[in-house]
Amino acid sequence: MDKKYLSIFIKTAATAAILLIVNLLIYYIPSLQAQKVGFIYSIPVIYLFFFIFSVIILGILTKISEKNEGQVGYAFLLLTSVKMAASYFLAKPIIAKSIEFPTEKYNFFAVFVLFLAIEAYFTVRLLNNKQ
């Protein structure tokens, strides 16, 4: 594995692990603990889904930046759109769930935004050649 790929993978994995631990600790708050039981997808499953997508996207973007740096931004937009479509299908049961407990919806979309921020950060670094 190339050093650049390994670096991105390790940084993404470390960030995801820290965010997962923080997210799991949030649900130890007594008022949120009961709502976690009714989740359709467990928190680690959601993180794993977004982590895998992020690693794939960042790997593709790194490969594209080596061949044609001018296309990295367009590829980022396309790949993010594909991820958003896949996320919608994963989130469909969560969205359809009753509005009585919106905590799972908030959690899902917060994790989506967190991983989008990670991808955007590394994409900007690729575009600025600071990898």
C-alpha cells in the first residue's frame, strides 16, 4: 500500500474511532440511554458504513490526484453524491420511523456530516498538495 493511501487510511480511522467513542459516550447520558435501545441501526454500524465509504472515496480521490489533479473537485462532488444516495437508502427506515424519538435521525445525519467534513478536509489537502 502506498504511503499516501496508508496515511489517509490511518488518519481517517483514528478520527472515526475518536468520534465513535465520543458518540457512544453521549448515549450514556440517562435521558438518551433509553432512546438508543430503539435504534434501527447500531451506532458502530453507522460509523462502519460511513468509514468504508470515506476510505473508498479518499482512495479514489488520491488516485485521481496523481493522474489528473484538475478533476479531483469534480470527482469529489460525484462521489459525495453517490454516497448521499446510498445514505438515503440506508436512512429510509430511520426517516420513516415515527417522529416521537428523533434522536436516531439527528445522530445519523450528524455522523453523515462529520464524515463529509473529514472527506472535505482531505480533499482540500489533496488540492493544495499538502498530503
